[in-house]
Amino acid sequence: MSEEQQIEEENRDEQPQQQRSTLTSTVLTVFYDRNKLGAACYDEAEKTIQYLNDTPDDDEYNTLRYLVERIKPTHVIANAGCKKDFRKALQIMLNCYVDDTFVKVGQLESTDIEASNRPDLVRPYTSVDEQSEGNDNTSRIVDESRDEPAQETNQQWTCSLQFISKIYFGQENGMQWLSKVLDFDGRDATVRTKMLFEAKDTNMIGALGALLRHINQIRLGIEFDNPTTLVPVDAFKAIILGDIIYVDPVTKKALAIFESDTVIRKVNHHKNASKKAKTLFELCDFTKSSPGKRKLRFWFSRPLRNKEILKIRQEGVMFFAQDTNYQLVNFLRARLRNVHSLMTILVKLSNGRLAVVDWISLSKTINALIEIGDSLRNCDVNLTVLGPGEKCLGGELARIGELLKKTFNQTESIDESRFVVNEDVSPELDHLKSTYSTLGEHLTKVAEAEINNYGIPSCSVCYLPIIGYMLMIPIHVAVHIEHEDFEKVYSTENSVGFKTPGMLELDRVYGDIRSRIIDRETVIANSLQELIAQRKKVIVEAMEVAATLDSLISLGIAANKYEWIRPHFSDKCLIKIEGARQPLVDSGQNDFVPNDIKSASPDVVEGYSKVKLIAGPNASGKSVYLKMVGVIVYLAHVGSYVPAKKAEIGPVSQIISRMYTVDSVLDGLSSFASDLKQMSHAIRKTDANSLVLIDEFGKGTMTEVGIGLLAGCLNYWLEKPRDCPHIFLATHFCSLPNYLIESPLLAEHKMEVLKDDDNILTFTFRFVNGLSTHSYASFTAAKMGIPPNVVKRADQVYDKLKRGKTLTEVEGHNQEEEKEYNQLVQRMEQLYDDFVSWDMTEDAAGFVELAKKCLNASEEDDQVQDVVIE
């Protein structure tokens, strides 16, 4: 059993059995696309919708299995164009018989009313045996492609399965339905909807749209209500998957986990050591095989909180990071280089014919897997992380490899561009090949015999498909041949082909021997392909083991190269890391300043706090510190070692941030609206075990409003000490503590700045206690190249504002200009009073004259200046 399966098994044991009334329905829609699963579920009894954000799923669809067994829906809807193996997996999970000839997508509805009168095609949730025996709900279904015992179904669980067109899973359709159900209208409906749901999770949005469309089409629970009434939805709830830590896409991008959330970059395995990694995944990726890279990426996309799984991975990382295993690691990596991704080939095994390049990839991969298994057994490696899958690297796989090696002639197959069989596989084939190898010499002798028998000056023997063997004679000789044994077949410009008794004998004895050889080898290749197809489960499991090995070795190399340590997982709600480093920065700098990370409730660890206000000037290291916290916690829950001297991390349920501002025209959200959206998610989703990273929230609007919103959010958490998450907040609002309630959870920190006698600042990048009262913006601006006169003017303005004056009270550089400006302001104020009281409908021209007189002084001054200049 793979580790992902272990996760789901444990989660199943923890989840209580959900009891539902037989009179209510639970509808689940699932949308699997680009290796990610999005889902939505409507519970008629509770009138709530649960939704699953786009979540990567493995080849065994364990996330889907967990979702189905947790919800136990009465009706499941999926995309009709989904992958065949996904459809099959869904059928097996539901123990549902679906006739592919029956479940087809009808034509798209022309109108909603017409659609409501035409039900979609549905196959009831019954197996073949249930259909024949009626009420027997304990019948079993066996997947013929798997040698696994059948499982009994839940007698109280009945379901139906339906496949609909992909068009109903479109993002636009989903946003429209959500806006309609949430009663959002107007031009800002989509924007308001995006504030509540992550629009980038297109699979989840599509599943919500398909769900809302379906339950309103069948009018679930409102069959007798007004036709315009929508199905009631009292609440939307996010689904948290068992032991998977929730990390939203924006946070992954802020922490630089992947360069892109959807595209896997094709990085050459022969990496340049001097090239600096731009993402955390690139930093840790030393894999040599495509399955290994995919497995490692899967681990990084789904951080876990299951300590047992993480400890198992840590044991593997520790083993491969040891210097004593250096030679073993090099040997395994050399073999892993030959492990190819066989997913397409394994599909072809059952549904098509393999090309030569497919046979070569299959052969190389199986041989490499066998050598890996032998080396692990010889070195007495006992890694629990491999589980029972380690046995797949020997035994049956070795027999497949031996059979493939004995049958497949790789060298000749490349030359012939087809499958060529080795000797000693088929006596009949060996005889044909032996005969064919001497055929040329025999044809020469036959030609000589024909010359002697018929006195022909010259001739040759050739073979043409369908026609057979022919005696080819030059045309100037053929015109004189009148022998009855010569039957002319065809002629060219230079020669004439004849059938003779000798050629007929060649047709009888040899015939099309090459085609017979190819046909025989094709039969053998098909038999071999069918035999391997029956055992492809062994190959898949062996590749899974190899991918796991490749991922563990990669993390071990990273731990050894960057001098990372093994984190300890605690049952206490705390984060305690000594000498922490930001890996993406530390990898390119030798003078990186490490800092400690300490977060816990004072009730758990005396002197600790859970809400940390971090102040300091720009470029002093605040953002780096926040990202360092998130990255180290993330790495630990991948199973990797972490960049620190010592690390103890308690339970973490989710990592949410307000660090990376997404400002896109396509989203329709401003920068500040995006910030609010991220903070809204943080407030609604966090619990005591959550990690929240906030960087400069509130700077996108007026200072007073920004401080108020930020203080309100923090007070919300501080007033709930039992549910308060780990919060790390970087801010320039020095007055923020004045608006916060007193709480032992709150602590003030800053990035240390040293100032000498010459007012020169030195950033130490050390995280220390205390609140900074200066932003040192002028120093930073001058350091970044802002002109000195601009910096000086900024200081003057800041000094006035600091003393309580308004901007209109700040004196300008040019006193004369300032005086003229003030006079103009006074005249405009006087003119404004007249404008308010003036009757424009009766005497608009009079007001224009008054305005001219009022502004005449400034205009005359301008005219005098123009004359002087001329």
C-alpha cells in the first residue's frame, strides 16, 4: 500500500459514519482536469454546499476515494469527457455498473425550460448482480484489471452516477450560477463572487456551476414552489482533506513553491550547479527520472500533517543523506536515469501496438528497476517508506525483464524499424531466418542454372510481392527468346520478367519468406505485449517505488548540500526553530543572518506569543523573515529537512498569507480588493493550528482606513485566544499597537537597525524584541538613488505632518509662488460662495463676468509677465 493510501485509510477510520435520512439527497459533482480534482456537494437536509478547492490527485485517485467515502453521496455527476481510467475508478469506488453504450451526452439544451423537461441519462447505483437479484445490496464487483479481493458495499448507501457535457463545468457558467444563488447582480456581481471564491481554482468553480445547474434543473427540494425559486443554499463550506495542509495558490506563489501552479517546467536533469534556483521545488529537485520528478512535485503540492508518514519520509532522507551511502546513491541515480514514464506505453499495451521506441523505453525501464531492486537487497536497505512495493522490484518483475530480454532484439529492431525477435525463441522462426539468410546465395545459383539450361547470356532472379520470383533478362536478349518454358509477366525499359519452372519452384519452396518472418515476429510481439499487459500492475508498482526512491534521494542530496537538519514534530501547538534561514536566499549568500522563530500560546510555552507585530525600515528583512517562516514549515510537512540548527513544529492545519498581491485586469479586482479577499479567507478559514503570514496589509488605501481594518482583524483573533492562529505580521503602521486589545498572545518585534554618530544606518537583519518607531524611509530612498533635494523635501513635509500640521500648512520652496497660490485660493473660495447662491438659469452671463473680475488680477499678472518675456 502506498503512503497516500495509508493517509486515506487512517482518515477513513477517523471519520464518523454519516447518517442521513432516506428522504433527502446528497449530490456530488467532480471535475478532474490537468491532474487536479475540484468538487462540490449539496446536502438537501442541511441546505449547505461544500466545495473542494483544486487539489492534485495521484494516479490511484486517493483524493477522490476519500471524498466519496466521506460524503457518501446519493447522486454523483462527472464530466463525460473525463479520462477513461478516472471514469473506471469512479465506478469502482461507487461499486456502480455503468454501461458505456448507455451513458452518453445528449445534445445541449436549447433553453432552460426545455432542459428541465428532459432528464439526463442516468444509470442507477446497482451492480450487475443487484440488477438481477433485486434487493441484494451486498453483491460484489470485481475489477478485472486488478487482482484484488472484492469489497462489500454499504447496504444503506444507494447512489446514481451521471456524466454530462464538459460545457456545464465551464468557469463562466460556474461564476454565473454562484452570482445568481448569492443574489449578486449588476456589473460588480462577478467581482463580488471572486471575493468569496478562489477564481483560479477553475475545476472547483466548474464543479460548483454544474452542481447548482443540476439541483435547480431537477428542483431538488422545491418541486412544488414557484418555478422562479432557486434551491435554497444556507451556507458554503470548504472541504479540508484529512491530513493535507491547506495552502491557497496565492500563498504558494508568495512562498515561491513552484514557478507556476499549472505548468511543470522542463528542466534539464544535468543542471548547472552554479545556476541559482528560483523556486523551492527547483532548489530541492535533484531527481533523475520523470516519475521521480512527478512524485516529488506531488509531495510539494500536498504538504501533509500526518506525522507517521512524514517520519517515514524523514527516515528515507536521513539514510540517503549519509556520506556512507554515497556510492549507493550514485549507483541508484545512474539507474534511475533510465526509468522512463511509461503511462502512455502501459495504455498502449492493452489498446494498441507498441512502436520500437516504446519497446526500448519499456526494456530500459524494467532492466533499471531490476538493477535497483538487486542493489537495495544486496545493501540490505530496509526503508519503511517503500512498504510492500519494494517486493515488486524482484520476482515477477525479474521474470518480465528476463522474458523481454530473451525475446526483444533491440539492435536489429532499430535497424529494421520494427519488432525483431531474438534467436532460440521460436524454432520455426529460426528456420525461416536461417533460410532467408542464405536465400541470396541460393538465388545466385538458380540464376546460373537457368543460364546453363537455356543458354542465356545473362539474367538475374528477383522477387516482387504478389507476383513472386521472376527471371529478369535484358531486353535485347529477351526479344530472341521463344522457349515454351518462358512466360512473360511484365517488362521495363531495360529488362523483361519471365516465369519459368525454376521460378515456380522458388515460389513453392520459399514464397514470400520475409513477410512470413515479419508475420511470425508480429504474433510473438503481440503475445509478449499481451503477457506484459496482464502484469502491468507489477510494473506500475515498481515505478512507484522507483519514483519514491528518486524523491527521497533528491531530498537527501538537498539536505546534505545545504546543511539542513531534521525537524521534530510535536503534539503541542508551537513553532520553535533556532537559527532559521531562508533557503532561497541562503543558497546564494554566504553571509545570511539566521534568526529564531518562536510562536506558541503562553499557556503552552511560557514567554512565547502567537501574534507577532514586526516593524522595521524597508529592505531590513521583514518580508524575508515572513517567507522564511512559511517555507520552513512547508518544507517540514513535505517530509524534507529544513534550513535551521534545530526545529520543533507542532500541528499545522493550513498556511494562509497576505503577502503576494494579485492585480489582474482579468480578475476585475484592484490590489486592495485582492488584499481584502486574502484577509477574508484568512479570517474565515483559520483555526488554532493555522499559520497566517501578513505583509503590509492596509497600504493600498487611506492610512486611517488601513490601520482600522488591520486592527479589527487582529482584535478578532486576539479575542478568541483558543482559536487564535500563529500570526506573523510585518507593518509600517507604528501606531498599530495603540488600537489593539491587551493580550498575552501579542508581542512586538522589529528588525534591528544600528545608527552611528554620523547618522549612518546599518541593517543587521536580526529579529529582536521591541517596536520600531521610525521607518527610515529617507535613508532607504537615498540609498536607492533618489536625489538628495527630493529626500530633504520629504523630510520637511514629514516633520510638519509629525507635528500635527496639514499639507496646506507646509511651506513651499518659493515664497513668492506660495503667496500667489494662497491668494488665488482665497479668490476661488470667494467665487465659490457666489457660485452656490447664483441663479444660473436667469443670469449665467452675469456670473461669468463676476468670475472674470475675481480672477482678473491673476490674469493681468500673467499678461504682464508675457510682455516682459517678449
